[in-house]
Amino acid sequence: MNKKFKDVIIVGFALFAIFFGAGNLIFPPYLGVLSGTEYKKAMLGFLLTDPVLPILGVIITAKLGGAEDLGKRVGNSFAKTLGTVTILTIGPLFAIPRTAATTHEVFVAKVFPGTPEWVTALIFFTLTAIFVFNETGVIDKIGKYLTPGLVIILLVIIGKCIVDPIGVMNIASENQIFLKGFAEGYQTMDALGAALMTGIVVSDLKRKGYVNDEERLKLVKWVGLVAFVLLAIIYGGLIYAGATASKIYTVQNTRVDILLGTVQNILGSACKIAIGIAVSLACLTTSVGLSAIAGDFFSNITKDKLAYKPIVLGTVVVSGVLSLVGVEGLIKAAVPILSTVYPIIMVLIFLGIFEKYIKYDMIYKGAVLATFVISFVEVLNKNFKIFEGFTALIKTLPFSSVGFEWLIPAIVTGALFGIVAFVQDKRKIA
């Protein structure tokens, strides 16, 4: 097998697995139940926000140079702060601990009842440490050994459903199915970590001997394509599976109940083991990937004053302790931070597409400022019931139904800041 082709496949598999956390399993079947016969529209909407946006984020960040470069046109301090807040949120403070907590609640507690949470955490994070401690082999370990098992289980579930559907699809229970799919894909928040995942992908390609920037960017695009295809197949298949169960379940059922019920209808008695292994593998690959990303990010921004190994060791220990809080507690703590930071990352990805055509940094600053104000006000309103009038006004903005209420204000404010910069530029010349 051609070395370049092999490297693209392995790294692409690893990128897919890092993106595809256990949380990603619960959204597509629910969307399938909601959309029923209109599942193709729902699928298109979902795939536009995930995997299109996350993979686009990886490619744009690679083109710019790295995660710390995504926000550099707002300011270097801003870029480092945004990266730090993001990696702590999707890393040791919330997302990584949640992977162990989810593994315990969905798999260990059901298959081995009575097992203490600390035992699960100890085993889970020992495995994470084994896979992540040697920086040079992280991507290969995920891509070669962990991902294939996850993909095989998911493809077996989807394949059996295609050959033997659960039942006749129901008529869609709601209107605007495409927008519902768009909103569900947005809720996975995968684009949040896209910029940070670029660093570990690029570092691995460098270690594999791809030192030319242009060649490496081409490979990142191919790696992104592999991850995109895998994500699209898995998401699309799970949406279809949910649609075939739409006469059995309704949107009143929880997402987790729909996932477990759908798989049980497909696999029967093997459901508990199959979904448990799938969830555990999805959690472990994400834990390993995010721990490595934390090590890579902090060693880079400190110029190796903080070394990779101590960082990942600290990440694993902190994550292990916090995992004992449980899934619900971690989600509640993470949502306010995620809801504030995620739109900012999205705006920077969109601006990154047109980066070479944007002359003034003020455009970035205006767009980010508007996005931050709107997302922060909404978080304050949701948690403290303040700014009721302002929040009601925000909800009247275009695209608010799909979570993009910040889009038009970002465009308008960015344009206004750009005009100010243009006028100031002309005065300097004059």
C-alpha cells in the first residue's frame, strides 16, 4: 500500500474517532424519529452542520497555521485565551471527564452492576494514559487499533437496519425538517474542537515526514475527506435507523432511550453489549485524542516550557477525579461556557474562509464582539433570568431558530468596524 495513502487513512480514521464522541450517538436516531418519511431532508440539514463545519474548521485552521492562529487577527492574547478556555472546556474540566462518566453509566453499570465509579475511572484513565503518553504514536494507536472496532460495530447496526428495517416510517411529526436537522447537527458542537484538533493532525503528519507546508495542507484536506465520509455514513445511517423506528418512538422519548431502543430493535439481545462497546470505544478514542490535544496545545503556546508528558499526566489525573461528578453534573457545568465560546469559534471559522480577502483586522474584532455580547447575554438570561427584554429581541433575529441568532449582528458589526478602519486608513494616507 502506498505510504501516503496509508497515512491519510490512518489519520483520517483517528480524526473521525476523536470527533465521534459518545454524545454524537444520541442525536441522529432522535432526528430520524422526528423526521420519519422526511429523513433525507433532516439528514441534509444535519450533515451541513456536522460534519461539514468541523471538517471545514480543521482545513481552515491548517491553512492559517494552527489553533493559536485562528483568532490572531483579533489579537494574540485573545487567540491564546480563547484556545486555553476552549481546550480546558473540551479537555480536563468537562469533556474528558464526561467520557469516563458516560462509559460507566451506559456500559459498566449495566453490564457489571455494582461496580464503583472510581473503579471505572481508574481503568478508563489508565488506558487513556497508556495510549496518550507517547506523543509520537497517539494518532496511529487511535486510527489503527481503536477506530476500526468502533466503525465495524456501527456499520453492523446500520447494515442490519438497511437489510431488515425496524418498521414503516411515520409521517414527519414537525415542520421545517431541514432546519431541525441543521439545529441538531449544530448541537453536537463538534466545530468547537476543530481548530484544536488540527494541531495534533499537523504534528503527526510532520512526524511522518511531510515537512513541506503545501504538501501537508493537501494531506490535511484528504484526511478531512476520510473523516467526513465516515461521519456522514454513520450519521446518515443512524438517522435512517431512527426513521424506521418512528412509529415506535416519539420526540417525547429521550434521546438516550431512542438510541438504546432503536439498537435493541435492530440487534435484539445483543444490544446491551454492542452499544456498550460502541459507547466505550467512542469515549476512549475521544479521551485519548483530547488529552493529546491538550498536551500539544499547551506545550506549543508555552514554547515547551510546559512539556507534553506532564501536561497529559495532569490532564488524566484531573479528568479522573472530575469524572466522579457524573454526566449530568458535568453537562450542567459546561453548557454556559460552551454556549458562549462556540459561536465565537464558528464566526472565526467563517471569517477564515475569506481570510485573504479581509484587509482589516477590525472586521474580525467587530464580528467577534457582537457574537460574544449576544451569546453571553443569552447565557446570563438562561442561568440568572436577567436581560429578559434584550433576550426576547435576540430571539426575533433571523436564524435564531437554528441557533445562529448571532450571524446577522456579527456580519453587520464586522462591516461597520471595517468601514471605520477604512476611513481611518484613508485619513492616514491623506
